[in-house]
Amino acid sequence: MLELAIGAIIAALIFDFVNGFNDAANSVATVIGTRVLKPLHAVALSAAANFAGPFVFGVAVAMTIAKGIVEPDDVTIYMIIGGLVGAITWSSVCTYFGLPISNSHSLIGGIMGAGIASLGFEKLVYGGLSKVFLGIITSPVGGMIIGILFAGIIITVFAKKRPARVDKTFGRLQLISSAWFALTHGANDGQKVMGIIVLVLFSEGLISDISTVPLWVIFSAASAIALGTFFGGFKVIKTLGMKVARLKPYQGFSAETGGGIILAIFATLGIPASTTHAITGSIMGAGAVRRKFAVRWKVGRQIVFAWMITIPGSAGIAFVATYVIELFV
């Protein structure tokens, strides 16, 4: 069974890489969309900050994933593999089509689908799932509110300044806000695979305390998401950075700062929030602060549709995969 555990850990790290690949857009979309940084420079900055995130904010989100979706004492290695099949398949398909879906919810949906296939609905941890759905509702709304607030304050304070000077000032500040958002992105999304690896180790009896995350797990998961971010999904970057709204540097600064605040709060509270939800809400809020038609709401609706089908889509794939695995094992 050790071989299966190693295989599951490798699969989890592959998902982490795909997560970074798709969610590179979340970290760098605005700084590219405002033309402050070239894509290669932006993803390099984002990758470094993504790596640092879990070391700065701790592992509360990892514990929610490990203990808050399915009862950990009942989890088997086959369920974890089935869940990862669902998550990786769904995330890869959406990345191919340029849909900035929530990889977080792909993973959660995969775990749920595998748990339902193997154990039934009664073994789901509804207290932990309530955190997930709280994040689904509050992260885009909170991001939008903070994005509007920050952009509105900047407009008021700098109303009499020359636009070129304002753009130059906030272009420089975007280097900080982009790194800040990438740091909180790594703190939230970087922890989710840590929770899966802890589940693998616990289910195979390789660790006795599920509340402990070994240092090598933190390091390997942080490295995988950082590499994925560096090689980034540029189709998704184009969708978020250039199709949702045409942003000026002060709006990009507002979106990144607002989204990062939401993710920092959620990482501290152990809520596995969607970085996609947070940054898209912030972009829409910052983009709409002058006039609502500055935001391409049709693209926003398409993104929301992708969010809505992510958990059931990945759960369905994971359900089938787990059923097939357990049928032949």
C-alpha cells in the first residue's frame, strides 16, 4: 500500500501544479491587464510569493481540508485517488478552455464525490462544508465591496492630480499589491493539497496525529503551486486580466489589495476560499467604480456559471472514478 500512498501524493502534487497553472491568472491578471509588468516578470514575482504564502499564514486551511470534508477515520487511499481524479480532470478541462474556475472547489468537490461513492452522505462533515459555502458566498461579494471602496477612496483623494502621475504612482504600487495578493493566494490555495497529503499519510498509518503537517509536506506543496504559477495558464490570464474589465493601475491596485485582504482573513480562519472568486469580485468592483459599463458583465456571468458547476462537476467525476476503483480492487 506504500506504493499507492506515494502515487496519491504525486497525484496531489500534480493537482497543486495544475492549480498554480490555472490560478496564475488570479495572482497576476491585474498587473498584466494594466500593463505594469510583462507576463513573464509577473508570473515570476507571483511564483515566489505563492511559495512563501503557507509559511507566513500557517496551515489552518489544510486542517479544514483534512478534517472538515469527510470523516478522516473513514477515508481510504482509494477514495483519495478517486477524489484527485475528479479534481485534476475538471481543473485541466476548464484550464484548456480558458475558464477561471475555482480549483479549490474542484478539490473539495472531488473529495465530496469520492466520500459519497464510498461512504454515503452521512459521513460528510457538514460543519466543515458550511465553511466552504460561506467562502463561496462571501469572497466575491467581499472582494467587490472592498474593490469599490479602495478605488472610490483613491479617486476622491487624487481627484485633482494629473492622470499620468496617478497612473505612474499606482503602477509602482501595483508591484506591492500584486505580490501581496500572490502571497495570500499561496497561503490559501497552497494549503489545500497539504490537507490531502496529510489525509494520505493518516489513512495509511504513516502519521498518528492528523492535526500535524510535516515540514516536507509544506515545502513540497508550496513548491508545486509556485512552479505551476510560473508556467502559468495564459488563456485564463487573458480572460481575467483583459476581458473582465479594462483597468487603470489604481484600479488594479484596489483589486489586488482587496482580494488579498479577503484571502488573508480566510486563511487565518481556516476557510478554504476561492482565490478566483475573491479576485474576480475585486476586479469587477474596482472596474465598475466609475461606471458600471466599464465591466464586461457577460464575461462575468460566464465565469459565475463555471463556478456553479465546479463542485457538482468534479464531484460527479470523482464519484464515478471512486466507484470504478473500488469495483476492481
